[in-house]
Amino acid sequence: MTVTEYDLIVRSSNILTPGGRVDGQIAVLDEKIAAILGPDVQAPARKTLDVGDKPVIPGLIDTHCHFRDPGYTHKEDFYNGTIAAAAGGVTTVFDMPNVDPPTTTVDRLKAHLENAQSKSIVDFGHNASGVEPENIQGLADAGATAFKVWMMQDIGRDYPHPPGTSLTNHAVLYRVFEEVKEAGLPLYIHPHDQALYDLFVRRAQAEWGMDFRSYARALRGGDGVVLNTAIATILEFQRSVGTKLHVLHLSTRDGVRMVRDAKAQGRPVTAEANPFALFVTNDWANIEKKGPYALGFWVPENDNPSMWEAVLDGTIDVIGSDHGPHTKEEKEVGWTDMYTAPGGSPMIEQYLRLLLTEVNKGTMPLERVVEMCSTQPAQLTGFYGQKGAILVGADADLVVLDMDHEEVLTASHSHYRCGWMPSEDFNTKGRPVTTILRGRVIMQDGNVTAEAGSGRLLRPHRG
Ligand SMILES: [Zn+2]
């Protein structure tokens, strides 16, 4: 009888598996979880990591990040962005298509994936731009893992919603639903009504001027009608066509209600919440204090409770970091003219810490964090079984947590090129201490050690 020598064994009395918490040993061979052994089994391994009672969870999967590469690498690039991901416990990323050029064609997608492959230190896929319905089948064949459409266009600026990412014509959008359904991939939509937004922007500028307060209020003119009418429209398109729809940036109480209803009917609808909307911009005091560095979008007081309800009751399926760095120079403008300054803020390195802090406060169990950050993103993208759970046969993507570590967050301890973040000065309790990608330790105590290009492109399973 030959005894298998494993590449790595991770011992913990607190391993979060789909079947519950386990006291045992995760045995890794050839990048995969080969076995989950009992605590007393003697198994030979080249390396053993005994973490005591520290929780071990599956690596996080971020389905919504903006690494600004290619085209805007003065803000960040794929290498730098995935280092921050690894430091935050994220082992798989799916980046968004508002790069230059946006990924609207097969050639652009291929070039994008090649560039990402040369730099990424975590596993990755790409959400291609779905604004050209005639290109969708080709993009799907070339390896897009999902399609993204913004129903929003910028007014008075050309980033972060450049041409090639936005679609405001409902007939074309309906065609996109049809094509993405045929491609067998999920459609991610940033809901927005551009004509209504124009109206509320004009009103906000007339009443409050051009600063960050005016900008924050403009999107929420008419108590969420800019967002809710769009959510109603895309849910109706989904009902009509049957496409797998992922509603991004859910943040209104009526949006929550509509998504909840669609899901109760058994339709393939999922929804995303963003950390900045749960922890930063849901408090006007943060917007006053951090100004353009907080935005993003504001979540008013009458919408905030339904957001957290949706997080706790399962209406929210996925936490997407919406990691979106810009330089300080670009943001500074927003104190006086936020309509010219870009929206978006970096988050990929801190969102797990913010969620663990809520676990420590008793807001939700750690299992719920794993569902929203690992399991359900894996199901949404079609990679469950390979990613998103501590299961035999899955990639050995693991994160060890120190739930007792207290920390005041600061950008100077982050890996961000931009040098700032919206969660600056936040008190947190709980952090990832070790990140393991396919059996290799890529982060230990904040030190990231992985070669550019060591991440692997994920090929989608369509259907
Ligand atoms: Zn985004």
C-alpha cells in the first residue's frame, strides 16, 4: 500500500465546509483539496500549517472589480490590484470592462485576457462589455465569464462610464438579454434611467451647485426613481426573455422588494450589494467628512435598513467589492465639482475586514459572509465545485482568519497605488492572516508573495 504524501495540510478545529464546521485537516495535492481528514489522522505532507482554532474559509471571489488596466494604469493595474486582492483574502477576481479599449469585441477581449494573464497573481476571468449584441456570441466563445452593461452615461465627464460600456436604448438592451441568454452566461446590469437622471442632475445643480453633496443627492432625486424604474424594466426583460440576471448595486428599498419578488417566483435573478454602500455612504456624516473620497453613491436613511435586511435574509446573493480606485488629484476636484470628478473608490483589500467586524458584533454568522463572498459568487459565475467552497475536488483556495485582531484601517498599510480609501480610520475586528491559492501561500500577515502572472485564467462552463 502506498501512502499519499500531500503537498500541504492545513489543520484547524474550525473549517467552514458546505456541510458545517469541521475539526480536521484539509489535505492538498496538485493544487486541489484531495481530502478532508479527521483531526487525529496521521497523514504525511511536505508542509503542515496548524492554525489552531482560527477559522478557515474558502477564498473570496470578487465578481465586481475595476483594475483600470489597460488604459488607466495611473490609477492601478492588474498586478497591483490583485496584490491588494490577495491581501484582502480574495483568490478569484472578475474585472469589469470599462477599460480602454472597453472589451466590446473578440480581439479586445483576447488582448485584455492576455494582459491580465501576464500580471494577475490570483485566478481571474473577465466580465465583457455587452453593449453590442452582435458581438456577444463571439465574446462568449472567446472566454467572457459574464456580460456587463451600464444603463448609465456620464454627464460632464467621460469616466468611469466611457462609450462602449453604456446602453440607454431599451430595444438594444432587450436584444442583449436575448443574446446573453443564448450564450448561457449571466448578464450583470448597473440599473439607471439616463433621461430621469438628466432631469434630477439639472435640478440638483440649480439647487445645490456642483459639489459632492449635490452629486450625491442628484442620483437619489425622486426617492430612488432613477434606479427603481430601471430595476423594474430589467426584471421585466428578464421575465420576458429568461436570461440569468444579476442586478448590481442594489441600494433602494423598492429595488430590494422587486428583486425579492422575482426570486420568490423562482426566476434566475441574483443581486449584489457593495461594501461602500453598506459601510460608508449609508451615513451622510461620512459623505460630509470624506466628500468625493466616499462616493460612489449615497444610500439615504430610508433605504439603508432594507439593504441590511436584504443582506441578512438572503435577498442579496453576492457582495461585489466594486473596487474602483482613482488618484487623489482626480478625486480632489470633487469637493467643488463632483460632476467632473470620477465616482468609485478602492475596497478589495478591506471588505472582508468590514464584514468580519459585523460577525464579531453579532450582526451575522461567519457562514453568511462565506455564502455572499465565496459560495454564491462561485454559483453565479458557474465555477462552484472548482471555486467557492472547501470541498474535495475543489481548488485549494483557502483563507485563515484571525477573528480577534483589532485594527484601525489606514491606506498607508494597504497595497493601493492611489494612496487613499473610503474606509480610512474605520475600527475593525477580524482579518485574513493567510491567503492560499491552489495550495500555495500567497499572503501571510499582510505580506504578499506571488509572481506576476501566477494567477490562472478561468474558462467558463456555459449553460
Ligand atoms: Zn463598478
